[in-house]
Amino acid sequence: MKPRFLLDEHVNRAIQRQLRRLDPQIKVLAIGDPGTPPVGTLDPDILGWLEENGYILVTENRSTMPVHLSDHFAAGRHIPGVFWIRPGVGIGRIIEELNLIWFASTAGEYQDRLLFIPL
């Protein structure tokens, strides 16, 4: 199965639009889209949604999310993965990276992994 991405509410939505333009088969949602957690959802609830729905989180949240991830793992739970966007990286580079990840890998490769992108 190909990776699927959920952009958190602070990630530029242009990333979602451009990824879909590159390949309409890429599954990329953003918080607040139909069927996703609404804007303002707390981190623990987002982690639960990711686990239930098999989406990798793409985020810039390095302040609160690490604490909630630690609690999530301590409770014996899992996540499909988290990609933290490196500070100062342009959206074009993020789009290229996510497209490459989607094209060249499987979702299972990122299970319970926390990675900075670009890799």
C-alpha cells in the first residue's frame, strides 16, 4: 500500500493542491477536510485518527506533538508515521519530497517512525 498523508492545520494547503496535480492518485488530506479531524482538534485525538485511518502526519508542530507521541507510544499504541517539516524549507522542496516518498516507498516503511523532511 502507498503512503497516505494528513497535513496538519499549520501546513500550507498549496502542498496538498500541488501533490494532487502531480498525481491524482496520491492520497493527501488536510485537517478540516471532510472525513478528517476538524481544525482545532487536540494532538492526542489526531494521533488516534492517524492510527485508525492509516495516514502519515505531515507537520511543523515540534512543540506539543512530541509529548503526545511519547504518551501515545507509552500506552502501547502505534502510528503510521510522522514527517516533521524542517524549518526554512520551501514548499516546492516539501512537495518533491512527499511525491518521491509516495512514489518510491510503501506505507509500512514508516510505521512508528518519526522523520524530518526533506530526509
